[in-house]
Amino acid sequence: MTVWLDGLASLAAHAATVTIILLSILWGMWIIRGLLDQFYKERLSEFEKLAIAAAGWPAPILFLALLLFLISLIFTSTIGLIVTIGIILSSSFVFRGEKLSLPQTFLFFLLGFTSLILHFAFLKDMFLPSYFDSAEHYRLIHSITETYRLGILSKELLGTVYHLGFHFISAGLSFFFQQSIVDVILVFGQVILTFLPFPLFFLIKNETDSTLAGIFTALLAGFGFHMPQHLMNWGKYPALLSLAIISFVLCMAYLAFRGNPHSYPRKYSLILLGIGILASILIHSRTIVLYAILGIASVALLIWKRQRSSIRVLTILFVLGLIVIEIVFSRSDSALKLLLEGYLVKDFWMLILVGLLTIFSFLYFTETTFLLFSVLAFMGLALFTPFFLPIHGVQSLLDRPYVQMFLHLPFSLLGGLGFAGLIQTIKRLLPSRELLMRFTAVILFGLVLINIAFQYNFYSSPCCRFTTRDDLAAFTWLDHSIPEDATILIASSSLYVASLQPSQIQTGVDAGIWIQPLLARNTALAWQGMQLDSSEIHSQLCNKKVGYIYIGGMPQSFSEPILAALPEWYSPAFSLPKAKVYQVIGCH
Amino acid sequence: MLKKFTQPKYLLILVAGIIVISSLAWFAVRLNRLQERSGESGKLVSFDYCAEELTKLCVVSFGRDADDNTIVNLFVPEDEFPIFYLKVTRATGESVYECDKNDEVKTSVYCTGDPLNLEERFDIQIVSVKDDQILAQGRFTLTAFLITGPTADVQTPQTTPEVASSTQTESTPTVSSGTSVASGDLATATATQSNNDLATPTTSVAVNQTATSVAVIRATPTATSDSYPSYP
């Protein structure tokens, strides 16, 4: 009950931002639904169209946001806004589809609203987004809004070639609707989460011809695993948005290559597929790797289908063996071992359930199951496959957080296929026992619901909440009290997320990471364990003209007792229990 | 009869109607709550230390600044209080604490004023800047400053700090590929902070057209049990 109340309270607290973001998403869905209607007529049910639109909405919004930015840059933001409003109005008319089916639309939004309330419990007492990524997202969005405001391209943006989608959409919403960037980031994340499970319903419903299996899959994808909700603890908003558009690409690929070409003309599906892939790459460049893997796995499936049954069985065993080897290797790699631990610790019972259901998935949907396992195997390989990127050096094709985020998707699909397989097994073995079939479905749904009630964490995790209210007070004090050109030392640590990764990548480990984006102050990252009590370090801080040291309330923040013990070098300038600022003194 | 309501325009009107009604209901509830708080037979709002739930005015923590002044960190529900200052009444007399609100998170306000002593008992009144009207009051005992270490004993620095004009940074958005710097050594600042979900680089932000930067000072950049893991 508390979750519901907290969710409603958070919704009320962010009412204006929620309304604006929901209306924007509804426009995106309206366009996608209209296209589906025009391309496929009435071959898709209303719920299916809405389910696909729930994945495809970022595409039109993103293209509109980019257009708005370009026009604003060339002319002014006012002209950009006028053109945008014109496009929104005209496109809403041009792409209007058939009449909405009221009951299905109502059901869709009822489920969506329920999910929205639950997901908003996450925002209880959240005043800044979690972890260090969020600060960077804030900074980029702020740079874009400044470009809107001043009409001059921020130098910052010239180097920003990745993940345009989330930042441009958020900046547009923030600037033109005068919403705080922080609110837009926080709310947008939860709203994206709300719509994520719907497209999986479409995929499994069409693959298994079972509505219940579709709903089961959506339930698993929404609340069965710690992902994708846990992404919000990591502040990985572009990755979250990419999940939506990936689902859209999957739906379009399904219609293009698995749908009946007479019902779903391939050329239209390919057009939408192309749009989806383009939007997807703009939202998160790493999705290219994912699509390459899907392509290779699909080719592997085509070859596999042509083989003798004995070879097919051997190939399945080979793929399973490969996955086992990858698991062993990833567990021995310090950067990758959290990949499975995340699921084993937080989603143990769901993994058991999906594991059991996978047996039925293999029995009745062998090809799709083989495809999914191939994808898992290739993703595992990508974790160890090096490639060179000019800016970042040698990296692995995929990193651990991205794979961890994505895994809930194949797991949910396998669960849905297995659900349908189990029901079919009962139907085949005991055709007269319809009650048993219903009972089995109820049990499976019940198990997931029980898991949600007892295991699922609707709230944000303390692991990643860098900023406390003491930090906010410290920020206000810094903003008002220290010289504008002062440099503040903040604690950092190396980033370990891939088997191959340049060791120089440094990330903030406490609220200090927010000082630069929020206050526009110079900050210097330093390893959190740096020997601040050594005279060499002190003199180098002086040489680098570091004026202040920020100590947040996280376990990896700088050690305060070390600084407090050296009053001749470090003087306490601001001190609250969970946020402290020391001034570097004694420089000669 | 209901069929015509399945048309998009009616649905849009329906959705808009729901939004408007919900908003009105929300505002009504908020207004009612405000009236309850301010109007209940003229009673003042009372406040205390914050509990786990931050729903009403409360004190988050006490602290100190460089001049040994006391900092009072407050949670203030958004839009429920005008600009205010604190009037602290102690056995020795009254003193005024000036308050600043966080620009980004409006519920965060901190106030600074004369030093308070441990175990001291005092009253805090929240007073409107506009008309000096008392908005809220609370009685506190400063049981702890919650400051770790010997910071409270440290005197205000005598040495004027050397304040930098700017940090040394490279504007090129690249990750440096040099070898690790030995422990305790500060390398030339290089802009690097990035990760997979982030776009490139973190150099010079044109926020308010003031160049700011993030530099990296390297010292022992090796994995340790403390620094691991990233993305728990």
C-alpha cells in the first residue's frame, strides 16, 4: 500500500512535468500508431498498435527535437518553436489512423497508469538523479538549453557525438516548457520505464498466439527482474531510452521477416525498421553492436534450420556450452562478475522460474529459443571482443552494465515462450483438463506477483544516491561563498565495467560530481584514496591552484579525519554531517 | 450511442478533461492543506528535527562554517513558505540567521548565524522577510553537531589561501592514454571523465558563458577493493 501512496505522492509532486512528458509521448505514439494504421490497415489489433507505439514513440520525438534544435540554431528558438508546433499539429492530422478502439485503448492506459504509479515510488525523496552518469546528462542537457537560450552552439556540444537522443529530447522539453532539467530527467526515466514492457506483449502474443503469454512476458519485463528499473540507480537514461527503441526495432524486424508478407507488406516494415535503427543509433550508439549480434544470430538460425536434426541438437549443445564457458570467464573477471551476480542475488527465483519455463520454450518454440540463446552467446563473446575507438582507445564491444541491462529482455521473452509452451504441453497431454491449464496460468502469474511483492525494489537504492540534503546545502554555500574561479578537488575512482578498458577513465564517487554541472565551477578529479596527508600532494595541490576539497557522504569520499588532523594545510570551511568543504591553506 | 465517443477527438477531450479535473483536485487538496496549516485557529506551524519522511518543515542537520558560525540545514516544503530568515532565541538573547535557498532543489534551505553550543537549548522562529511575520517555530536542544573529527576545534585559517584563476585543462576531448602515474604524483590535468553511457568529454562548459572545467589529478589509479565496483 505504501508503494501506491508514495507513487501517487511523487506523481503529484511532479504533476506538471509528468503531464508535459506524457503529452509528448502520446504525440509520438499517435504518429507511430497512425503509420501502422496506414501501412497495415486493420490487421493489427488496437492493443497491438499501441504496444508497438509504446516502443516507437522516441523516434518521432527525437527527429522533431533535432529539427527544433537546428531551426533554433539557424534562426531563433521562437521560430523553432513555431515550426515545431506547426509540425506537431499537421502531423497529428496527417498521421491520424483509424478510429481508436475505446475498450482496448482504455485497457492499455489503465495498465500504463498502474505501472506509472508504481514506478513513481522510485522518486520518493529523490531530489537529484542517482550516480555519476546523471551529472553528465544534466551538463549536456544544460549545454543544449543554453544553446537555445543564446542562439550560439555551445563548444561543449561539438564534442558530444554520442547519445544525442535523450539529451536533445530532454533539453527541448526543459527549455520550451520551462521545466527544471532535474525534474525532466527524473520524470522522463520513470515514464520511459512505464512503457517498456508493452512491445514485448506484441512479440510473444504473435509468436505464440497466446494473449496470456504476451501479458506474462510484459509482466516479467516490467517487474520480474531488477532491470530495467535498476538502470535509474545508475543514472543510465540514454540506455533506458534505447531499450524502448530496441523493442520497436524488434517488433518491426518481426513483422518484416516473420510476419505474413501479405498481411504486413515487407517494404513498410523495412521502412519503419530503418527509422527505428536510425533513431536507436542516435539514442545510444552501442545499439549498433546489438543489431549486428541480432543479424548474425538470425543468419546462424537460417543455417541451423537447414541442418539435419542431429546437427541441430549438437549446435544447441554447442551454444549452451559456449554460454557456460562465457559465464565461467565472466565470473573470473573482476569487472564482469557483477553481471551474473546482479541477477543471481536479486532475481534468483525468477531465474529459476524462467530456467524451468525455458525447457518448454525449447520444446515448442525451438527456433525462437535457439535465436535467443544465440544472441546471449554472441553477447557474451562481445564482452571479450576488443575494438578500437579513436577517442576511447581499445574497448570491448559491449560492457557489463549494457549487457546486464539488456539481459532482462531475452529472459522475459524466454519466460513468455515457456509459459505458452507449458500451457500447450498440458493441452496436449491432458486435453480435457482445461481447469488445469487455467490453474497453471494462475500459478505462474501468482509466482511472479509474489516475487514482485516480496523481492522487487520499487525504491531507489542507497548504493547510488550520491547527494544528500547536506550536499545541497554545501552546494548553495559554495555557490555563494567561494570565488568564481576557484577549483574544487572532488573524489574519483577508476571505472571498471568491461574486460578491456582504458584504466584512465575516472568517475566521481560522491556528490562532488554535481558541483561543476550545477554551479559551473572548476573541479579537479582526484583518486579517492590519494594521500592528502603527504607534503608532496599538498604542495602539488597548491601548484595546481586547488582552493577547496569537497567531501561528500559516500563511502568512497575523501577521508575527513586526515584533513581535520592537518589544520595547517586544510581548514574546514563548511561542515555538515554528510557534506564538508575544506579550504587548502598553507601554500607558499 | 457510445460509439461516437471512440473517435479520437472525443478521446482527446476525455483525456484533457481527466487531466484538468485531476489538476484541479490536486490543487484543491494542496490549497486545503495550506489552509489547514496556516489557518488552524491561528496556530503557528511547529517544526522539529526531520524524521525519515520529509513531508513538512524540519531541520535536517546542524553544522559549522569557517568562521565558527552555526549552519542550520532545513527541509522546506516547496511553495509553502515565502523567503524567510531565522530568529534564534537563546538564554543570552536573540540572533538572526540569514538563509539561502538551493537554486535547483527549492526544498533545500540553509541558514547561518552566531555560533551555538553543544547541549544548548534554544527556540528557532521562521520569520518572513517581507513582513516579519512569524511563520513557524520550534524548540531544539543541540545534542550534537554531528561533526566528525576535531574540526570543531580548528580555528579560522590565518593564511590567505592562494586561489587559482583556473585549472589547467586540455580542451581536446580525449582520454589520455599515457601510463599510470606513480602514487602521490599529480599529473598534468587532462579532461577525461567519461563512460559508456556518456558522451565524450567533460571539458569547458559554456554555462552562463563562463568557462569551467573538470580536470583529472591522477594518483595511484589502480583498482582496489574500495574503488570497486562501478555500477553496483
